[in-house]
Amino acid sequence: MTSNIRKDERPRSGQPDGRPERPPTDYSASGPSHVIGDWLLFESDGSVVVMVGKAEVGQGIRTSLALAVAEELRMPAEHVQVLMADTRLTPYDMGTFGSRTTPYTAPILHKAAAAARQLFVERAAALWAVDPPELAVEGGSINHPPTGRSIPYANLITDAEAGRLNELWSDDEAITPSESWTTAGKPALRAEGRDFVTGKHRYTTDMTRPGMLIGAVLRPPSIGATLASLNGSAAEALPGVTVVRTEKFAGVVAPDRATARRALALLRPTWNLGSAGTHVSSANVFDFLKSHPAAPQAHNRWAGADVFETGSLTEGMAAASGGHTLEASYRVAYIAHSPLETRAAIAEWDNGELTVWTGTQRPFGVRSELAAAFGKPEEQVRVIVPDTGSAYGGKHTGDAAIEAAWLALAASRPVKLTWSREEEFTAAYFRPAGLIEVRSAIDAGGRITAWDYHNYNSGAAGIRTPYAVPHQYIEFHTTETPLRQGSYRALAATANNFARESHMDELACLVGSDPLDFRLLNLPDVADPVQSRLRAVLLAATERFAWASRPTGTQGPTGHGYGLACGTEKGSYIATCAEVDVDPSSGQVWVTHVVQAFECGAIVDPEGLENQVEGAIVMGLGGALIERIDFDKGHVLTDRFSRYPVPRFRDVPTIETVLLDRKDLPSAGAGETPIIGVAPAVANAIFDATGVRLRALPLARNPERQQP
Amino acid sequence: MTLELRVNDTPRQLDADESTSLLVVMREHLGLTGCKPGCGEGECGACTILLDGKAVRSCITEARQAVGKDVLTIEGLEIDGQLHPLQQAFLDNGAFQCGYCTPGMIMSALALLNSCSDPGEQQIIDAMQGNICRCGTYLRIVRAIRQGGAAMRSGASHTEKVESPL
């Protein structure tokens, strides 16, 4: 039996470079491949290589997917390696986003592995001429207890199969129910951990190729400026420097980074500055968004439909007679992902074929971008994603990959391009800013009767209310945007939950109701799965937080406050309690304690899940309190960490996570939703502490203090 | 010009200007890519290495400042395949997500423990304030530093594991 992937290049944390004898078929159009051997490779030493087109960007799926396969194959997870995100070696994948790995990809692997296990049982039964029910599976082997015989999987594969089973798995394959898991669902160490702590893990930024040169790209002096002319002669006089000009950009290639930077500084460009957007700034952008509608387009609708309507708003508003109505608007700023590893790519041409190593969440999408940019068939382009220094939704596009490929083509050598931090803050895309207007009514009993909700620009994800409201009109309005914008962890669910859950608190305050009681009152249907799961996390979080026994401000605001928020997105459920201290004179806010309950069905990797939930809370605190892209006259002003504060050690509160393990429910993704409750919980706690309702993110940098 | 440095207990000679940043020296001249570029202005701590046991931001430190000093990078911590107790503590506590900040975190923590063998939680937080973990694993990092510090105080060699004090 031959092995396709060399042992010294096992995909523990980097990526192997072996070539399989049979690349997987591109099933992009027809759904996932059902050939077991496209997903699983059985090595002669008894180990298994899982092949999957997802990228590891810190969310821990290299570990959780290994657990899934180890579970079905009844073998230790240490013997399962995961080969990820290589367009030549792994099956097609749409991209690593939308919290899809656990609900969509893991079940494929469960089914493929379960089908493989069943095949091995049948083959062993035939070999020994016994009934399959007499056989047991354990430790990667098939055993026959009555006779004590045992045979490893690897010995049940023919030489001709070369480690890959050609049989198919089926959609209704019997997989191990989560209640019976013995490997998945248990604490596991991250597969890449050892390479992280020794510094051995090689990100794209760290890689080299034989003969590799270093590239750098000339960035426009202001947003929207285009290159009019370029004099590169001074730069090209430097030894080993090539000046490159394409239709889209200009850049240089040099033997090292210092020379590349020097060459860049010697370029003499002239620019067409244009005037588009120069009158818009971070101060007036919300007026701009509302007054600049744009036709909805597939690429900027972000998620879901644009309008949701139930009942009649007129009726709903009228039903509130004896109750209250409320109108308020909420704002969220543009923020940056600022992954610690900046965008980077290495491009290498070989006889017209292109290979690019790059940190992206969409390896196959970037392959398409490259193929289109260079007029190549996709088979001649290979994208390989080394495990990446995080992304948070920010690395969907192939910008760095395309730039590196142009530079490599011009230099006829492999070229590495690593964006600087300033490029990361100015040339990448941002989380969209948004304006959200809410008009609502509650009846005398505190039930919401009408919900009129308009989101301008931030997005449709998480836009629908989970509360029981008979009369609703909810619309996402596409607008023009002065800054380049795109996906961000949880998309607009953060903005929409901030607006909705802030507004819920305002309504609770109007009727003098406790924020928890008010939410439960408006989630009355315990038979409804959404409402009941939301109630469960609300109750779990508030119980751990001791919400009912918190000191309440009978003497008026004390500078110390407690806030609550909840939400659901992408099939998982969150409730967050926050405790804050506010200095009344400076307005400075300290979040001192956060309790977050999270439920995402059956838990696959409890250790990784807790890490994700904690990390999402910390990242959420950044957007909630301090992060904002400031821009004016076509310039991003917050273009480095010294100007764009992010959460650091001192900003972190005590955090308690309560993970609800619903073994009876399918596993949902967990990398995104835990971020959505933080901002509204903190905003509500600030109101509790001060009596001041802040309706704009970031809360600690509000330009004006809005009065309640 | 030829620079002579002592890196991870090994004398190294390289052809670079004294004003070259230590980050470039480590990564491009010596192939020690454990120290990471993150910001280029000493704000994120990903490039942290030690000079005579003290933490420096290698991206804003010129090579001349390392002459005559002991340079220690993340690659110098592991001995004969055995992790340093601080590395083991980061591993045990899962004190990372994407791992990009991890070497800088460990080196900053080691500098702290060199100067103060038993720091309290607030001391750890203050000392680590210059290191960014965008994934937000700060609480785990603090736990790992406490565990690693306890292991170092008890004189644990690279092979022994010490239970977390927490």
C-alpha cells in the first residue's frame, strides 16, 4: 500500500506538501463528494488523514474535526491528522465562515467515517467468515472477541486502493449519537499547541520558498485615488529591484524587505485623487448612510432577506393604548478586524501554473479570483492556506494573493508579500457602520405589540426579533458606503442585537419591569424551540450571575451597574450579564464581571468551545467600548495600534461561561454568536450605573452624552 | 558589516548593518521566525525577545543594542525536545487560539518571572499590558503564567509537570 502524504510532513499544524495520486473531484456545483476516499486517507501505519477544505484561523477546527472522525472510527484522536484548505488536495469548500464547520462539515466527516468503519467490519467478517455482529471495533482495529483475532483498518485496504476507499457514504448514514460519544465531547488539547509554544508553527508570514524575493505595494494617498503616472527609475536603480505596474496597482520586488521599503519610497507617482467620499467622515457618516440608499446587490446584502413583515404596524401601535410607545435610533461604527498576522501571500509561478500560500478563509474563492485575474483555468491555480494568525471574517478576499501573484509574474521569481499594520488598517475592509431606527409599542401588561425596525447598512444578519411580537415590520436598507466594508465575526448580528437588546431595556424601564422578567414575559411560548432555548440561556446566565439578588439602585444611579442581554444567531443561543463601574466625572467605563451562558446543541470540543466563548467576549468588549475607525477627508486616521486601541490585559473582566450541553440537539457553530451579547449587556449596565442611555458603539467613546 | 551576536547560547556571525532591527536579524538573517511582526511600532509585543533576560520589542530595537548581550528567542527555550515549564503551562492551559501572539507572550512572561519570581495577578496583568492577543485569550495566559511561575519556583526541570496553583 502506498502512502500519499509523507510522514515527515504530516499536517499537525502546518500543511503537508505531498501530492495525492488522485486529486479530489471538484464537486462545487453538485454538493459534497460522497466518495469516502475524498475525505479520508488510511495510512499504512494505522493513522488517518482527514482532508477538508476549511481553514484553521484559530477557531480550533483542526482539533474538533479530528475528534469527530476519531469518534466514528473508534480510534484515538492523536492518530487522526487533518489536512486543510489546499485546493489541490482537499474537496471543494465554499469557505470558512458563517459558523458552518460544525453543523455542515463535521456531519459529512461523521458519515464518511461511519461508512468506512462499517465497510471495514464487513471486510473483516468476510475475511474471517464470521457474522458482522460478532465483531467489535476498537482502537482503529476490527476485533473478533470469540477467537481473539484482530486486524487494523490499514490491513483491510488493498494496495490498489492506496489508502482511499472508493465506496460511497450516504446522507442517511447511521452516525454515533452524541449521547454515546466517548472521544468527541471530551476535553482535548489543541493539535497545533506544541508548535505554537515553541515558535515552530510557520504562518504564511514565516514561510520561504527557494529563490524567493520580497514584494511591496504602493498604496494610494487617499481613499479612491488612482494612479495617473509612475516614474520608477530611481527605485529601479537599487540593486535587485524590479518595479511593477499593473492595471490595478504598482509595486516593487526586492531581495529583502528593507530594500523593498526603500524602493517603494523612491517611486514617483502622480495620482488622480477624485473627490468621491471626501466630504464624509466618521462624525457625519450616519447621516450619509441614511441619505444614500443603494440598490440591493448580492454582495452587500450580507445575509438573508431585506424585509420581514407580520401583522400590521398600525394595528400594533393602536394596541398599545394604555401602554407606551418608544422611538430610538442606534449607531455602530466601522471597526477593523486587525488580525495579529497581517494579510500575507507567497506566489510562485511554474510553467504557467500558479501556486499561492496565503492566509484566507476562502481558499477556493481565492483560487477563482486568481484564475480570473490571470485568465487561467482553475486547475492551473493552487491555493494553500497555512494555519493562519486569525481572521475574524476579515480574510475572505484574495487581495494579497493577487498582488503577490502579479509581482511574482513580473519578477519571474517566487515573491512574498506581507502587508504592514498600516496597510491592514487602510487597504483591507471594515465591519460596516450602521444606523438602526426602532419604533415600538407595548401594552399595559408589558407585552410588545408593535416592532418597526430599520437597519441602514450594517446588515441583515440577526435582524429578526426572537420575541413574540404580533405586528412587525423589519427592513434592511442597503446604502452606499464611504469605506470598503465586508464580513466580520457574527456579521450584523452584533449591531442588531445591540439595537434590539438596548431597546428592550428601554422598554422594560418604561414599564418599571425587571429586564429579565420583561424578556421572559415576551418569550412566553415554552413550546417554541427558539423562545424556549433563549429562555434557558437567560435563566442559566442570570442564575450564575445571581441577577435576582443584585443590588438595585433604589437611591438612583450609583456608578455601579448591572446589565443583561440575550440573542440567537446561526442556530445557537446566548445570554450575557455584565457588571460595570463608571466614573461619573470622566465617563470612563470598567467592565468588571461578565457571565455568559451559551447553548449550541451537543458540545463537540468543550475546551475549545470555552476558549471561543471567552475570546468572543473579550473581542466583543473592544467593539462595545473602544474600537472605532476614524476617517476624514478620504483618510483613515486610526491606522495603527497606537491610534486604534484594542482590548488588552487590563481591559479583561472576570469571565464566567456557562455552557449548556444539549446532547439531544445537533451541534451548531460557536465561533461567532458568543460575541453578540456583549455590547448590549454593557450598554444596559452603563444605564443602570448612571441613568444615561448610550445608543452608539463604541460606548466609552461616545461623542455626546445622550440623556435618557 | 559583520555583526557578532550570541543567540540562544550560540555565537552567530551575520552580515548586517548595526541599525537593522533585531526582528529582521532574527527572522531574515537567522531564520528564527518565532518572533513575529505585528505592528512595527512596539505596540503589540508579538516580536518580543530577551536581551540579558529583559524583554525588548525586536521590531524597534536595533541590532547594535544586542552586541555583547545574551539574546534569547522562543526557539531557545525548548531543550532536547523538552518544553520549558512556561511553554508547558501555555500548552496545558490552552492559552492561545491562532497562536500568533504566543511566542511574544511567553517571552514577555519569562522576562517578568526573571525579575520577579512570584508575581501577583495584578503584577502579571501590568507586565503583560504591552502584548496584544486579538483572539482574547488573556485570562488563560494569566493562568498559564501563574502555573509556569509556580513550576519555575519549585525548580521543575523541563520534564516535570507541576499542577496549576489555581
